[in-house]
Amino acid sequence: MFNKASVKKLTSSINGLEVIDFHVHVYPQTPLSAPLAPVRQQLTQWLRPLSKIQQKAVSLSHKIPSSLRMISDEIGIPFLVPHLLIESDVFDLEREMQKESVSRVVVVPHPPLANNDFVFYESKRIQGAIPVVFIDPDTMKSSSDLDAFYNRGVKLFKINPLQSGVPADAPFYRDFLSYLNNKKAILLIHTGALSSRFFRLPNSGHIKEYETWFRNYPEIRFVAAHMNLHEPQEAIQMARKYTNLSLLTSWQPTTALQRAIESLGPTRLLFASDWPLLGENIHTQKERLWTLYQKGILNDEALRLILSGNAKRLLEPLS
């Protein structure tokens, strides 16, 4: 998948188009960062076989019976750790953006590893980075807690019940949703249940849990991260029903992306990688879209819209 010939061909074919990655993370440097620095490039090369296996596993995850997903999720999550240890800080992200010709990134907090303040200040160090605020029940009491970030220019927000431990139907979110609806803000939501003890609220986050939000807060521009993971068809159906919902391409294989494009058209999809999880995310997602272009599923304009045009349209009112 990642041999030099394929990388060169993809790079020459797609680099003429602007790329905006709507979902990346950055993490603090670890105690291993300095000792590993001299051999980091070599370690990254060694991780590529693992990345291939992980990307293939993601492509096949839709076929795993729901009764077995608890086992597969529990086994799979720890394999994300090597990438976080070796290639996950702000300098790594800058190198990856340059390598993959990504002009802008939406940087999403991942508490407790990377909280709102950390992401806000690290984003200032990256040209083209747009910080997101995570609505965190552990540190926030009401929507007034968002004012400090909003007044500093942060206009994108994220909710993830898996991480926060608070389900989507909890009263806690109502005040925040009303605030965001009045602001006509962009709200990223984690979609897709995961059965793992690594999360505070396992098996939460299925896109159906948010349907009342899409209906009751029409001024919020919702963005479904990861397209409901194992069950993308549910996200596609929800996006057909609610026009204030867009879908991110992250974690989805070519087959799921094709179904989304054929059902929704290209205007409701945003390019996203969830870098650095899995490894080679940005290249892999570009490769999947290029495959659809070569098959005739995407034309020039549709490819441009997914890679950057839709993100620009969504972000423009915030400028």
C-alpha cells in the first residue's frame, strides 16, 4: 500500500489540489521523545507494517458480527499506542502536513492527554491550524465556560460521550447546545460505539443517540467524526434525513466512502484522517479517494469538494 511508487504516483496526482484535514490530534512530547529522536525516522519506518495491518483491519471491521466487536475493539485499541509514542507531537504534525501537502488542519483535543488549553496554544505553532474546544463535564459547568474560548476566536467544538462519560441524552448538554445553536457554531461529535474499557462510557456514541440534537438545534452545523465507525450506513441515512449534518471520512474504507458519495453526493463529506492514530492516516485516506476518482465515482470537482471545498464552505462564516 505504501511503496515508493504508489506514494509518488498519488503525490503527483493529488498534490495540485488543496487538502484540509478536518480531524487531527496533537499530543505532548513524552519522556521517550528526546531519547527516541535520533532514531525516530527509523522507528516510523518500522511501524509501517503495523499501520498496514491496522488499516486493513479497519476496512474489515464492518464485517465483524456485533457479538464479536467487544473482543475486536478491546484487542485493537492498545495497538494505537506505538504511534502516540513515536509520531504524535506538533513537530510531527507539521512534517506530515508538509509531506502530504495539507494546507490546514482542525486540531481536536483528546483529554486528559491533550486538553483544551494545550490544543489552543499548540495550534498557534502550526500555520493553518484551527483549534477545537472539547465540551468537558469534568471542567465545565455551563455554556458560559465556552465564552473565554469563543472570545479568543475558537468557533469549533467537540462532544464525545465515550471520553467524557456523559451520555448524549444527559441534561448537561442542553445549555451548551442552546449556546451553540445561537452562535450557529460547528459541533464535531464522535460517532460510533466502541466496546473497550479504555473509554469511560463504552458502547456509547452511536449516531442514533444524537438524532434529537439534529432535529432540535437546526442552526448548529453538526459534523459526525468517523462516520459512525463500524456502521457507516447509519450515518449516511442520518445525513440524508438532516441537512445540518456532514460526515468525516476518517476511519472509513473505500467501500463505505463510495456508498456515502452515491447516497449523498460529494457536498456532505469532509476529508479527515484522525492523525496520528493508526499511522499513515492522511496518505491512506487520500489514496482511498483517489481510487474512487480513478473508478469514475468522483470527478475533478467532487474530489476538490471533499478534499477542501466543503471544509472551506463550512468554515467561511466563522472567519
